[in-house]
Amino acid sequence: MDKNKLDYASAGVDIAAGDAAVEKIKELAKSTFNKSVLSGIGQFGAFFKPDFGGFKNPVFISSADGVGTKLKIAFMSGKHNTVGEDLVNHCVDDILVHGARPLFFLDYIATGKLKPEIIAELVEGLARGCKNTGTALIGGETAEMPDFYQPGEYDVAGFIVGIVDQEKIINGSNIEVGDAVIGLGSTGLHTNGFSLARKIVFEVAGLKHDDLISELGRTTADELLTVHKSYKDSIFKILKKHPVKGMAHITGGGIPGNLVRILPDNSRAEIDKGSWPVLPVFDYLQKAGDISEDDMYPAFNMGIGFILVVSEQLAGRVVQDLNGLGEKAYQIGRITSGEKKVVLKG
């Protein structure tokens, strides 16, 4: 090749690799399709014909998010087939708080040099998350941008659209003093707090991704890559049986930063810190990093991944039903009058 001749490949973009990645994505995405999907992957736009049967006054609920620096653990360990599932479950839980059922999902993957085998692993996780939540993976974008990302690194974002009847939208507006706060157990860090967790594990504790954390009985990568839980199936079963006034997905900002988002004016949530078992990973991080409790709760979910607010009269039955569905549910607090905020007690 003439070294003075310029083309896309010499600039760092491999079109053939991009085509190979798309072919792998097509097969994985097709496994999530349902009768509403009218197009395959590869066209300029994705076609989705929603079924409005059973909906009287349908409203679309949408959200977009990423996985954050949890991706750094994937880069370290070479394990890329779980972070896509994290992303889908995170997005599903975000619209679930309003009572929305997911319809379809699109992804955006950007990298410096495209490696089809890594993209295939990543999309494997996306497809698994979509299949498990009944969401169709109908399209997206894979961008190769040389010199923009470090070698071996990428970013991924997700976009979800769901549906709910307008009269069934849950937004916390009817929360009132005396209501009970119920927490559902998380599987670990989910997709938040990783900048602090990585600093503790890899800088302060000096561990590597394949080192065993004796207190947890797992390697650092296995613990930190634990998949973000989707609460969809359990929550929809509860919604069919009980009136729920508000729900919160516990993501960045922890319980204080997310529960406050659904509180009406002049109401506050009092959370009893000893009312659920804090997961061992958070005890480890706090001890290893010498982190104050005041700094732990805004950074991490501390073992609670999702919250419901119901009337005090229903709380016991809702907790019992959730536990019967395989969740780890706890009554963790109450709604009182006062300044709109979340107060951690105990």
C-alpha cells in the first residue's frame, strides 16, 4: 500500500469490522423481537407497531441511561457479557417506577477500534436483558471513533420506551403522612457508586480484578460485575393486587437522592437504617476505604435497589406478597410531615 495514500482504514476506521459486528448484532437482536417489530437491524430506522389492546388512554414513558464506570471493571477483567444486561435492567427499572411496561430498547455503542467479538459479548448481555424483561431490542448505533477512546475501551448507553395507561401512572402525588416505605433488596452495587468503589478496591486496598476478597468469597471482578437486578415481574404482580402510591429506583444518590424525587411538598421520608441487612460488599467497602456512614448512603444503594410507598394498612401484606415472589422485602420507614427530604435514622 502506498504510505502516502489515505483512506478510512488508514485513519483508524475498519468498515469490514463494523459490518461483521452488525451481523452479530442482527442475530442477537432478532431473538428479542415480537409481533410488534416490523423491521430488522440495519435499516435507517426501526419500525415498531405498538399493541394498544387493553389500554384505554396509553402514554409512552421513556428514559435513557448508561452503565458508568462499571465498564472499567469489564475492561480490566475482559468480561463484557454482563454490562449490557445491567444497562437494560437499569432502564427498565427507571420506567417501572411510573408503572410503565417496556416496549422497545435501542443502544449506542462507541469505541476507538471496533472488535466484533467484544461487541458480540456486549450485545449478548443486551439481548439477554431484553428477553428477560420482554423488551424488544430493535436498533441502535455502533460508532468507531479512533483516538477518542483508550485502546480496549468503549461506552454504551441505552434508550427505552414503555407504555402505561394515563390513569395508572404512578408518580407519588398521592403519598400522604402515615404511609409506609418498603424496600426491595439489591444484588450489589447495581450500576452506581463505581468511581468510589474502584478507588477503594484498586487504589486503597491495592487489589487486582482477579484477586479474591476473602470477606466476600469472590474475586473483585465477580463481585463488582454482579448484574443489576430488574424488579419488573414482581412489581407488576404487586400492582395487579395492591394500590401503590409511589416507587423509586435507587440509583446514583442512593436512597436519599432518589426517594426524595417522588415526595410531595411538605412531606418527608424517615428511613430506619437498621431495618434491612446491609449487603456484605458495602460493609467491606466502608471498612477498606474508611468511609463514613454519611458518605456511604449517598454513594451506594446499601442493599436496597427499589422502593415502594403504600398505605400503612397494606404494608404487611405487600411485604409478605413480595417475599412470596422471591424478593427480599422490608418495611424500612414511613412518611411524616415536614420539609421535603429523606432522613436516615438509627
